Amino acid sequence: MAKKQSQSSLSEVHNSVDTTVPGQSRWRRVLAFFGPAYLVSVGYMDPGNWATGLAGGSQFGYSLLWVLVMSSIMGLLLQSLSARLGIVRNRDLAQANRETYPKKVNFVLYILAEVAIVATDLAEILGMAIGLQLLTGMPLIWGVAITALDTLLLMTLQKWGMRKLEAFIIGLIFVIGMSFLVQIWVADPNVDEIATGLIPHIQNDTALYIAIGIIGATVMPHNLYLHSALVQTRKFNRDDASIKKAIKLNFWDSAIALNMALLVNAAILILAATVFYKTGRSDVAELKQAYELLPQHLGSDFTAKLFAVALIAAGQSSTITGTLAGQIVMEGYLRFRMNPLLRRLITRLLAIVPAALVILINGEGNVDSLLIFSQVVLSMQLGFAVIPLIHFVSDKKTMGKFAIKPVIKIAAWIITIVLVYLNSKLLVEEAITFFATSGNIVWKGLIILGGIGFMILLVYTTLYPLFSRKAFCEITPHDKPEPLQLKFYASFNKIAITVDFKQLDQKVINYAITQGGKDCTYTLIHVVESVASASHLQDSTDEETVKDREFLDEYVKQLQQQGYHAEAKLGFGKTADSIGEIVNKSGAELIVMGAHGHKGLKDLLYGATINQVRHLVKIPVLVIPAIKDN
């Protein structure tokens, strides 16, 4: 299930896209670098950003468009720094943090990063569920449950390869973009009025609050981890010229992708401004409300359906990249790799459970408040990702000539200060509101302690790299191996063999006798899987049990005729548990099992037996694949 991580970031796809293939045209080599930023860009247009766009457009028309442009510029700079870290140092942000900060601090940073990913997933779940409800009319709780199925989609896409995954995400972005393009075309906004929204100005405190929400929700912490890893999927030469080229091309990849995200977010605000603000509906801030009102103002149910489709596509694309970010964070901080399916299920359940509880207890009317809560949680985590990133890409010892210039460094720190200040202001205002309306002393105390801890950790992550000798040291991805102490293990005296009376048995048994020879004792094991055996166990006398015993005895007889020592053991109950029990009691020194080469869903179902058995026994397990011998 899980194992110590000692490989590169996203090791299964690391350097999987070769940009150095001989004979490729210049444009094919250039385009090979394009793709990672599109996976990042979906975090800039996830369902959590829609609420702020709707609120801004419906209440203040086009006047907050400049905020979207400014936040996009901020995001582009920070994402380019993240890409630079991965390209130059071959480290993702989590790995760089692990190599720089003390273990206890890294553990806290890891927990905060995981919380951010869960909060992101929560917003995406709710967005997809709302989209499904709007499109089909199904209860929201059913939509939340259905979102768990995207786990299988992600597993399939990962098996197809990185370029296929990127193409799928780009396809979803295209769906989102075209949906809003049609809606904007039908709404027919005034271009001159849109242009006035690009002039910076804030009308009142409410507009400032929404502007803070837009900026705070723009740069997602998990995207900084994600981008620093995704750029490492590209294989290129490690000379200075090639690294410089990779940085340049990835910047353009980011510029194009994030501008597409900007256009989508701008379309949401423009649509709200044109349809709601101009008709006096300044109260529209919820996704359901917008969906219900769109046909009234645009004269077509089709536009509302497009809104729901875009919402589903936004949620689906974002949740895929969130999973990858979770893998990066876990492997980077803990050097611990988990089965991708299990990783996806855990992350999804951590988001589904609170969503389901809120819906079941408080009803569907409180879903939008949960969306806002997820954005508040994300705003708390941003500083802990951005501040270390700036330290890393500024250091000349590890980045060499590719360390960022002073102008970029100053701009990055200004952006960070602005983002941290605005997010902190948002959090403080939320806390003040809570203190004024709640009499719960326990929660008030926890908020105060959390705020103090937040400030201490923020200051620590900022100052530690400036004074620590450990900071920015280059650590190899592998631990130094210990000196080899060679030993000769005698041949096995007792070997267990699992059989299921199929063609693979021939191969499994032949491999087993090769390991043990004729002086070894072989225990042949088969577990009965009939319905009767599950309830009666050893007392079962059904036809399948009788036949299985006969077949197993026949294998033993044939081995004995060839001069081998063999015995039969028939198991009952759960397959893995039964095999483990027989092997442990038999005193076997090796177990030989066949792998049947199942793919997809069959692999998830049947492949689990071998994994379970190896955790139940304390002896070597030899797995024989179901492939033909040459």
C-alpha cells in the first residue's frame, strides 16, 4: 500500500515527455514543453472562484475587472517562480521545504498543505454536485456521492500518460470557455463599459471585501506545489542553454494558460454584471440563484444548461489536479508514497464527509457558506507556500545564474506581502464577526491560539532560511547505502505454492521446484470460493469443494511420482487470510504465487490478494506473471 519515497517528484511520469527526440521539428520540440500550466490553470477557475465573480459582477458591475487582471499578473509571477524551482533544481516545493526546514516545522507545513488540498477538493465536490443537480435535478447529496467515482477516471488518465492527461484537461477548459462565450454572446455586453472596469477604483467597503476575496482566491497554495513538479515531466538537456530555454518556454506556457483562466473568470463577472447588475439583481451571489435567473434574462434555458455544464467541467478538471498535488505533498514532505487509488479515496472522503454532513443536517441552503469556508481555509495556507518559494528561487548557491533578479525578487515580496495582508485581513474580519455573534468561549479560545500560532509560524518560515546554515543545502534524493555484507542463503527446505487450476499453475510450480529442488517439501494451497464453503468451511461437502480437493490431490500425486515431496492444503473463507494462515502454520520459507495480469478494474479486484498476502506473511513472496515464455 505505501512505501518509503526515494525517487523523483511524480516518479511515474518524471521525464516522461522527451523534448530531445532527434528528427523532431522545431515547433514539435517547443510544443513539447506546453501542457503543465494548463493543469495548474484549472485551479484559477475552480467552483470556489465562481461565487466571488458572481458577487462582484452582480453588485458592482464591471468595476472589479481590474482586480481580476491584477490578481492574474500576481499569479503568473508566482507560478513562474514555482516552475523555475522545478526546472533548475529538480525539486518540487515540498522536497525543497523538507531539505531546508526542521522536521517538526516540516510536519506542520505538511499538515497545512494537506488541509489546503482537502479544502480545495471540498469546493470542487460542491461545485460538481451543484452542477449535476442543476443539470439533472438530482438531490445534492446524490451529486456529492457521485463525485467519488472520478477516482477511476483519474486512474485511467494516469495510465494513458501525461500528454493524454493534459489533453483531457485542455478539453475541459475548452468546454468551460465555449460555454461562457456563448452566454456572453447572447447577453451582448457593452464593450465600452467593460473597458471602464479595467481602471483601478474601489467604490466602498463591500467592494473592497469582494476584491480581497477575488485576490485571495486567485493563487492556490497547492498550485505552487503542483507546478514545481509538473515541469519535471519534461526531459531536456541539463546544460545552461537548455535550462534557460525550458524556463522561457514554461513561462509562455504559464502566460497562455493563466490568461485563459483570466478570460473565464472575467466572463463570469461580465455575465453577472450584464445579466444581473443592469437589471437590478445585485443580490445574486449563489450558483443556484444565477442558474435559475439566467433564462429569465437571456430568454433561453440553453444558456442556463451551459452554465451547469461549465460548472461540472470546472469541478472535474480541478479535482484531478488536486489529487496530483496531494501525491506531491505527501511524497515530498514525508518521503512516503501511497497507492494513487487509496490516496485519491482518502482525499475525496475527507472532503465528501463534511459536505454530506452539512447537507444532511442543515439542508442544501447552507452549501454556499461551505464554499466560502473552503476559500477562507485556503487563504490561511498561502503564505506558507509562497514565502519559502521566494527564498528558494532567490538563493544563488543552489540556483546559480538562474536565481531571480533583484527586481523580480522585490516584486515577488511585494505581491506576497499584499496577499498575506489581504488574506489576514479577511480572516480577522471573519473572526471579529464570529466573536460578535457567538458566545462559545471554547471556540473563541481556539481561534485566538490558532491566530497566535499562525503568526509565529509565518515569521519562522520567513526568517529561518536567512539565518540557518542548513538552508538550501543540496541533499541527494537517496540515502547513502550501507556497506554490503554478503551472505549465502541455503536452498529452501519448505516452499508454499498457491494454485487455482488454471494454465498459470504449470509456470508457478516449475518456478517453485527450481528454487527448492527434490530435497524440498512443497505445500500446495488452494482456497475454495464456493458459497457453501464460505459458511460451512472445512465441513463443506458441495461439488466445488469436492472437485477442488480432487484436483489438488492430483497435483500432489504428479509431483510425488516425479520424486518430489509434496502435500495438499485446502483453504476456506477469505482467500488472503486463508493463504496467510496456512503458510504461517506450515513453516514455509518461501511462497510462490501467480499474478494473472488483470488490467483496470480487474486489477483492483484480483490484484489485491497478493498485496494482502505479503502483509500477512514474514517470508519472501515470489510472484510469477502471466506472460508467455520466449
